[in-house]
Amino acid sequence: MSSLNEFLNLIYLTFTPLFLIAGAVVLVSRKIKMEARSFARANIYLFAPCLALNSMLNTRMSGREIGSIVVATIICGFCMAAAAWAVAKMLGYDRRMISTFILTAIIMNSLNFGLPFITFAFGAEAESRAVVFVIGQLFVVYGLGTFVISRGTKSFQDSIANVFKMPIPYMAALGIFLNLTGNDLPQPVGQAVAVLGRASVPCAMVILGLQLSTANMRGRWKGLIGITLTRYGIGATIAFFVATLMGLTGLTLRVFILIYSMPVGVTSGVLATEFDGDAEFAAAGVLFTTLLSIIPLSLLLFLT
């Protein structure tokens, strides 16, 4: 009974802050106009890079463990794309919808939902592992994701080029270099980076709330059920096998399985809009999988 009470308390403490913050954003956004794009750009180009730099600078993870997480994340992306293609074909979707379905399957809400979830559940030590996962996921999102949704309208080179425009990998690499060489940032710079990095999680929650406030699920139940089973069931299975094969264990393995099983990521809607996919389905997928997330994530939290 004691362990059950502890587990229920963990669920309560993990999920309640997430939904309270997202719900507050939804309520405020109905009265005051807020642009999700502005928050997203601030997080992508300022807050999240500082979080990556600060996390890698202070992490006690080995270079081998960091590399294993990034490689495992990329491998999972390709495996999930293949699985999602098979599910979309079984559902009888056309080429455009297959592309969107694959996109929503390979892009999980690792930053806006996963990072705060992992932090609330396991603390700062787990947060650094989640940040490494986000870095690996960027290659999946802006490489494989962009290629899948464009389906020939853009060149492969242009799709891959987006990856190298993102500041997070560079800041993370700087943090790893300073960590391995035993160096540090000048104190004023380090303090500024730490403050900006702490803004990443709250900003991510604001973005999530703004995305949820505009989603519409009507008439899309077949696809929504399909993407939910794919994102949580197939995603967790792929993550477990790939992470195990890559030698991840302990807290790192738990974090990897959980963060790979997050709801559909808001970036799927952005890419679907940019490259003429079904942006409405992507937004509905974000809403539906987020609302249902407490069930599969609670189960995974218990099992891992």
C-alpha cells in the first residue's frame, strides 16, 4: 500500500503542474492575444540553447553515454517512421496523409512536455539526460521530419540544412567541450546562461498551452486513435529495444523510454503547415495524445 501511495503521489506531482500551467495559458489566450511563434522562437534560439549549454557543462554523464543517447534517438526516429508508414497504409490514407501521419509519429513533445515531465518526475539529474535526447531529436525533426512531409517539394539538401541552422547542438557541444576539458564560463556569463536556461521549461509550457487552445478533433477519430497507439505503444517498444541495444541502463534507460513516449509534438503542425501537409490533423494529434497522456505515461512510469 505504501508503494502504491508513493506512486499515486508521484503521478499527482508530475501531471498536475503540467496541466495547470497549460490550462492557465489556454484561459489567458482566450482574453489576450499571444503568438505561439514568438514564444517558440525565443525558446529555440535563446532559452533552450542556454539550457543545453548549462546542462552539458554541469552534467556528470560520460561522453560515451551522451553519444549513445543521441545515436539511439536517431535510430528510433527511422524505426518509428517505418512503423508509422505501415500503420498509415493499413488505415488506407493517401500520400499526403501518410506523410502527415509519419510526421506526427516521429515528432514527440520532448521539449514542451517531455522536459518538464522528466524534471518533475526525476529531478535535475534526469533533466540533463532529457536535454541530450532533445538534441538528438532535433536531427530527427529537422532532417527526417522535414524530408518526410515535403515529399519531393523541397530538395533533400535544403531539408538537412535546417538542422545546421539550429543553435542547440552547437551550444551543447560547447558545454560538453568545457566539461571534458575542466574549464568553465566566466562567472557573469555562466549566471546569465543559467537564468536564461531556467526559462526554457516555463516557455515550453506556454507554447504547449497555445497549441492546445487552437486544436480541433472533430471527424478525425480513426487517425487519432491510430496515432495514439503508434506514439505510445509502438514508440515505447521501439525505445526499449533500441536503448537496450545501445547499452543504456538505470536512470538513463528510464528517461529514454519515457521521453520517447511523449505526446505528438507541436513542431509537427509547424512543418505540416510549411510543407502543405494536413496541419489540422497534426494539431488534433497534439491535443488528443496530450489529453490521454496521463494513462500511458503513468503506466510507463510504473513499469520502468
